[in-house]
Amino acid sequence: MPVTDIIEMVAGLLTKITTTNDRQHEHLHRHIPPPDGTAGLSQQTTSVLAFHGKNVPSITILSYLSRIHKYCPTTYEVFLSLLVYFDRMTERVNSGPMQSLRQATQQSPMAPDGRRQRNPVELPSDDRLAQTPAGWADASSPTTSTPPPSGSLGTQHHASIPSPIPPQVPSPLEADSYNISHFFVVDSFNIHRLVIAGVTCASKFFSDVFYTNSRYAKVGGLPLVELNHLELQFLLLNDFRLSVPVEELEAYGTMLVEFYAREVIAQRQATSAGHPMEGVIAQGASGGIQTPTPP
């Protein structure tokens, strides 16, 4: 299968995940701590926050992936492995905070009427804050919450992106910004930085031929210093484990193809019904960065 086809399918999946997460967790962006308020956070949380931009880039995910492949050609394993790495990061980062939240909820005091009093930190009713691989096979069960500001990949854009999935807004979280920042979610504020950092790491691992970080930075629209920092944070969040067994890569490839086939069928049905689905397949997450000048 051509690499361009893999890129299109990966872009479609990441677009659907980011769009769904944006809609479901939009209110959490207001609780993100400012850059100067993260001094007391753990190393893991600081790594998560490093990817969160102030604004949503305007270049679509498909265009961004295609641009990377155009100026830094690589193999399909690199793009497919991004899904594996994002799942590993989600599982590794969110497992601890989720356990803490469960314990906090279970230990909340009982009210006089026998009901459990509402804890300052309350789990969403659908308990979805730490889903992993299945979330890629079915983007309607997305990966989790939201991280904070850093970086300046472009101009601001806050328009809502239509989603074919009716969002199921979780129960209000009354946690403070410190607790919310513990969670990792793939959304429109961090997906571009995650992608360029992931491609930079994966290209060096999977390919005999790769490029300098200065080239990846220019293609990705980031300062070299920031990309160097993001590369290290990406490795830390993956515990420096970049190896992906062939069986696991094949499983993700199968799930990706099945997802894309479902979306194509759904899109055709919606179009024939007179309700075209906007922004599902190969549309990317809209936002506001100007595409960098080609190297």
C-alpha cells in the first residue's frame, strides 16, 4: 500500500479523535495552568504540557503529514507507529492520575442522608479518562482530557469543527488545574507537535535514512530548540520504548483500515442522504498556523 494512502487514513483517524476530544473536553481548556504555574508539577506532567500550544494551527492534519512526507520522505511504519506511541503515552500518563481520582472518589465522606458527598475531584460518569488502543479502532471512544500552554505554532482559531459523532459531554470536573494537567489527551492543541516529534523519533528508529532536526523543525514550522525539547519529552513519555513488534503494527494497520472503511461507507451514505459529513476523512483539524516555507 502506498505511503500516501497510509497518511490519508492516519490523518482521517487523528482528525476524528482530535475533533471528538475538542468537543467533549472543550471546557477543560479554561482550567489549564499558565506557563509560570507549572513549577510544582511532576516531570511526566511537564512533558505532557510541553506539547500543548496556545492556539490551534490552521494547517490540517492531512496537509501537515503530507508536507512532512514531501520534504522528509520516510516509510509507512513511521506514520503507523504514531498511533502506537500515542496509545502508549495515554496509558502510561493517565493510569496513575485515574487511580488517584478513583481513590479520591471512593474515599469521599458520606452525607447525613446516606449519600456520598461530592468530592472536589469527581470522575466522569462514563469513566473514559484513560482509554487506549480501542480508541483508535473506534474514534467514538476517544482518549482523554487536556494539557496546557507552551509554544506558538500559529494564529488563533476557535471555530468548532463539525463532528459526525454526537458528543457525550462528561460530568463536570471540579478538579483544579493541577489535577486536570495530569491527564494526556490528543486534541487540536497538541496534535501537530505530537506528530512532528513522533515522526522525528520514529524516522531515526525505523529508517536507515533520516534527516537533521533542523530540517524536521523547518518542515514542521517550529524553532529548532523547541523541536529538540519536544523530541526528548516524546521519548520520556514513551519511556524510550520505540520498538513496535510486527504483530502489534499489523494489528494497528488492520484497525486503521477497518476504521477508514467504516468512515468511507458512512460518508457515502450521508452524502446520498443529502447530509454530507464535514471534516471526517482527510480534512484535518482546522486552526491557524501559516504553512512554513519549504526548505
